[in-house]
Amino acid sequence: MMHYFQKIIQFAKPFWGYAVLNVVCNIFYALFSALAMVSFIPMMDVLFNQTEKVSHPPTYTGITDLISYAQGMLNYEVAHRVEADPSGTLMLVIGLILGLFFLKNIFNYFALFFISFLRSGVLRDLRNALYKKVLSLPLNYFSEKRKGDLMARMASDVIEVQVSFLSVLEFLIREPLTIVFNLWIMFKLSPELTLFVLLFIPVSGVIISLIGKQLRRKSDSVQKEQGYFMSIIDETLNGQKIIKTFNAKGFFSKRFEASTQRFFNFSNALLHRNNLASPMSEFMGIAIIGVLLWYGGHMVLVEQSLKGTVFFVYMGLAYNILTPAKGISKSLFSIRKGDAAAARLVGILEAENTVKEATNAQQLPALKEEIVFDKVHFAYGDAPILKNFSLQIKKGELVALVGQSGSGKTTIANLLNRFYDISSGRLTLDGIPIDQLQFYSLYELLGVVTQEALLFNDTVANNLRIGKQDATNEELIAAAKVANAHEFISQMEHGYDSSIGESGNKLSGGQKQRLSIARAVLKNPDILILDEATSALDTESEKLVQEALEKLMENRTSLVIAHRLSTIQKADKIVVLQEGQILEMGTHQSLLKEKGAYFNLVKLQQL
């Protein structure tokens, strides 16, 4: 147990000082909790006129006998005062009781005060680490995982681990100390009765541990199912148009209801087992109390070997053990659940990153010569996508990739972005292998406009500034004008400070695409990758943006994935792909003269 949880606890190291302070406060809490119960003995002696005549104060013999010394001094003071001033003596004892309970609770507050920094700090650092890991993972990781499951891990699983941190400290420090101090005083009051109690505690522990044996597995099932139905929610929100137009509401409703039914079943099984811990531990504790009442009562009434007032307080101390005992059983359950959640978080934190930055990675401030694909092979799993692909893109050239879907056009762009690593061959920029370049340096060179405009739920200005965060308002306007976007932005309610909604859903398709083009214009990259950047524009906007892009691509290295062949007639080099291999390569005019695959594609689009 706790194999994965131990890995998560590493995040607590920066907060060890708060943990120490929590432990110190818990020690004093446990001590004063026990002393507060003992302080009832002199009050009850006064009330029932059973105060012993003590003529000499006790002698202090050391820390190990502190409780006996404190009790002896209290008896001495009470015995000297009670006959002269019974009411005053009673008030003194009551004041002592209130003082001890105050100290108990003040240390309880400070223990919780310090632990809050630890729990919140671990929560913050764990989420930050998960987010950084998600940002660094390659694209193929996300193609194999459900987004909803990742969201569930970073939300509910992190909270589950945070709650378990308090349980660990309670389990390791607070509750055991409370039990130890209470047992220590109980042993001082009556060794015979305390040994009797100790015989029954292990029996209760075994029964409680049997209840929680399968808790981790049940908790894991609950969390996995929660991730699944969150994935369905995510897909539903993103696919509203398809769900409605394909009349698929019933299909998605059945999927969601089936998932929530499984979650219902798993949750009930988990909660029933979890809820059993508290009543079972309390019943076992009361059973021990019942046996103590019989055995201790016999010592008071029959054997008269124990004072009634001492026995009364002894029973209070015994009952005082029940709460921390229940706390330990709950902590064990919480830790088991926390370990299940921790296992899922460790799965993200320790996920293998197949696209790594080299140890001595190089910088490339600017592209000076060329990009070279040399006999590049690439496969998704066992499916080959590129086969022996070779291509030279000189600085300032406009190279267009054309071909049917699945021919490898987008894969070439993904390899240049280093979203994936090539299987074999070489891909170099100015002679430097792409896997030897610093990520930051590589992405400073690149600007991308995808076929689907990827925008964020923020303002127009913040979306444009993603690639150049220190851009001035004048630069924003200039970039927007180049992309033919300034006019519609100016007409929005707050202009460049207007929110564009989730994925830019407040904008039309053409407006979204022009914003993504303006974003690339603002970054002013050395290498421009265009994945049919004008596909979502109307005829008039397409013409204006095409002219802007042509200006943008002047003296700039550009790789264009083209579906509309009319937009690439001025390309320096057109590469026709088929099943991951180059079928033809040349200029627009030279390829038309060959009357091959490119010629047929042009004729087909004209029709």
C-alpha cells in the first residue's frame, strides 16, 4: 500500500517546515487533550468530598514521572484549600479545566493552520507539474488518451490526494499520539485496567483492516468511470452540430446514462464500504467500554481497589481513545483512496516523452541556408506514412505540397514542427539535425496557420500576442490589416479587447481564419507553414488574404499544404505526393506540361 502515494509525497519536501510545526502542535494537542480529562479528578473529589489529605508536596523525579508529579501537586493544593474555601477551590479547579481545554484547542487550531500551507502547496505544485508535463508530452500521447480522463485526473484525483495528505499526518502523528498520551495516563491511573484494554484493541484493528481491503480497487474504478463520462461531456460540447444534424442525441444520451449508471454502482460500493468503517470502529470501541464498565465497576464496588472518581475519569479517557481510533480507520480508508488517485497522477508524471530535447541542444537564431529532408521514413505505429522522402527547401523558397488525403502532406509539416520524431533518415535545418535543436529555438523560427483556426477563449489582442507577447497596439493593428482582419475587429463591441468565446465561437469561420493569419503575421517567423490557410474565407476575403500572404511570404521560407491548387501557382516548387512518396516535382507550368498527376488534379478542380 502507498507505493504511488510515496512518490506524490515528494512534492511535500519544500514545505517540511510547516510539517514540523504541525507535528509539534499535534504533540501539544494530544498532551493537553489527555491532561484536560485528568483535571476532572480533583473537581469531582471536591464535589463528592473525597479529597485526600496530603500534608507534603510531591518530589519532582524527572520528565518520565511528569504526570504523577502534576497530579500530586494538584492534590496537595486542593487538599490545603478545600476546607478553608470550598467554593474558591472549586473555581480554581474549574479554571484549570478551562485552561487545559483552551490550550488543547489553540494547539489544534495551529496544527490545522500549518497543515493548510502544506496541503495547498502540494496541490499547487502537483497541478503545476502535471500541467508542465502535459505541455511537454508529444501529440501521440493525446491521441491515445481521452481528454476528459486527463481533466478528471488533474481535477478530482489531485483533490483526492490533497485530502489524503491530512489523513497521512493524522494517521502517523496526531491520532496515534492522542492514543499514546491517553493510554499513558490510563496506565498511571490503573495499570490493570489498561492492560485489559490493550488486549482488545488489536482485535478491533484487524476487523477494521478487513473492511478496507478492497477499497483501493473500488476507488480506482470510480475515478476511471468519472474520466470516461467527462470525456463524453467534452465530445458532446465540441460536437453539438454533428449530434444535432445526425439526430444522435439518443445515442449520446444512452452512452452517458450507461456511464453514470456504472459510476452510480461503483460509487455506492465504495461509499458503503467507506461508511462501514466509522460505525464498525465505534461499535468495537463501545464494546471495549462495556467490558471496562463491567471490569472497572467490579474493582470499585467489590474489590474497592479503585476510587470511583478515578474510574469515572478513566472511562472518559478510554472513550477519548475512540475518536482518534475512528480517525485512524478513516485515515486508512482515505490513504487507500489517495493511493489509487496517486497511481493515476503518477501515470501522467512518469509518462514517457518520446520527443525529447537533446542534452546539448543547439540554438539556431535564423535560417540562413536550407531545410533538408534526406531519405526520411515515418510511421504511425505499424502504418508507414512517409517512405524514403527527400526534399530540399532553400531559404526564401515557397514550396507547396499537394496530393490526396493520406498522402503525407500534414505529416511533413508535423515533422518540421517536431511534433513527432522521424523513424529513420535525416531532417536538418542549416545542416543541424532537428532533434539537436533547442525546442525554444526551433519554435521561434516557425509560424503556423492551420486549416482549422485554433483560437483561445480570450480577447482578440491576447490571441494575437501569443507569438509575440510584447507586441504594441500599433503592431497588432498592422498585422490585422495585413490579414484583412482590422475592419471586423474594429466593429466588435470592445475592439481588440473583445472576447471571442470558446474556440472563437463568437466569430465566423472566415474571421477566425483571418485572426490566425494575423497571429502568424505578428510573429514574423523565418519559416512559415500554411495548411490551406485560405480555405475558410469567402471569395473576396480570400483574394485579399492571398495577396497579404504573398507579401508575407516574400523572402521567407514557406511550406504550403495546398488543397486549392489555384493558390500555389507562384510556388517555386510544387511537390506532388502519393502514399508518402514524391510522384512529381516542379513549377506549376512545368508540371502542367508533363500532363501527369498534377495536370489531372488541376483539371479535376477546374471541373
